[in-house]
Amino acid sequence: KNQVEQSPQSLIILEGKNCTLQCNYTVSPFSNLRWYKQDTGRGPVSLTIMTFSENTKSNGRYTATLDADTKQSSLHITASQLSDSASYICVVSDGGATNKLIFGTGTLLAVQP
Amino acid sequence: DAGVIQSPRHEVTEMGQEVTLRCKPISGHDYLFWYRQTMMRGLELLIYFNNNVPIDDSGMPEDRFSAKMPNASFSTLKIQPSEPRDSAVYFCASSPGGAHQPQHFGDGTRLSIL
């Protein structure tokens, strides 16, 4: 069964600190892996998209990594800010006929002053 | 650029009533997606369209749900009759063609069925 699992479920860090969120997937076939940020009351916003051949991609203070062999990804946030408080969702595309996205349940990050 | 626009933002109605959610995708995007988000199940794809044609509706929970896309700039998701278990946040998203294109989400409609 195609699944995307994220850890931790929730995380609290102090402003200015770094953190890393994890994503494991069992989706096959694999097309790409995406990280989305969802602020409270808003729709998800795309942070990064990585294909099979990419093992790292950055978007400002956000850096995503992908290990397609172990089917793991991480999202590293550097020098966290209060505005980073959000849910971070890992999403994998199966690359099938419908290019369906399989969503993780997200990691809820709270950055405290 | 205007993003994906959804209306209404909030809807509260009684069980049995018809509910219509609306979406205006980003101009030029060929794909339109409807999702439902709940605490228990996260984001789930309900249906998606390519060039206004429904491609995959396997996520539509039951016959009470229907979706249409009469033109490239408008789509509706209808629930009739509504039930309390339909309470959720419904998102519309659009994307250009291509397997590696990001989906752009609207801010959702928070639906409460009493």
C-alpha cells in the first residue's frame, strides 16, 4: 500500500534554532517528492519538488534531501523564525497514469520566542 | 497574480441541505484538483480535471458528491444531501501541465454540517 509517514507529529523549538523533519515513503512507482508548508487557516504552499535524480534542493532557509534508495526525505529549517510555525506536509507522486499525490499527515511545528 | 480563489470561506448548514463549493483556478492552468482535509485523514484527493474533463474521481466518497468544470475558469463541488461526517476543509488546487509542476492551493472552504 502506498504510504507516506512523517515524524515527529509535532515539534516545538526556540526562535533561531535549526530543526529537521523526517519523511519515509513506500510509494511505487516514484515520480517526485514534495514538501508543502501549510499555515493555519490557509492552503498548502509548495516549498520544494525533487525528482528521483535529485538528492538536495533548497528554498531560502529550507533545505530538502532525498534518498531514493532508502525512500527517505528530510526537510531542514535553518535559523527558524516565528513565521515558520506551520504544518509541513511531505507528498509523493506515484508517477502513474494519474500522477496521483500521496500525502503524509504532516508535522506541526511551533517556533517560540 | 491572483491565486486559486475559493468561495465561500466558511459554510455552516444543517444536515440534508445541498452545499455548493466554488473554485476559480489560476488562469492558464490545465489541471484542477479537489481535496478534503480532516484531522483524522489529512489531505485526500477527491477528483481532478484536465482541460475541464474529469480524469479520476475514485476519491469521491459516494454518490452524494459531484463535481463539474463547465469552463477553464470555474469548478464546483456539490454535496447533496449533506451529512455531519462531511464536515471538513475542502481545498481546490490547480497546476500547469507536467508531472513535476507544483499544485497551487486555494485557502479552502471550512464546511460544518450540523
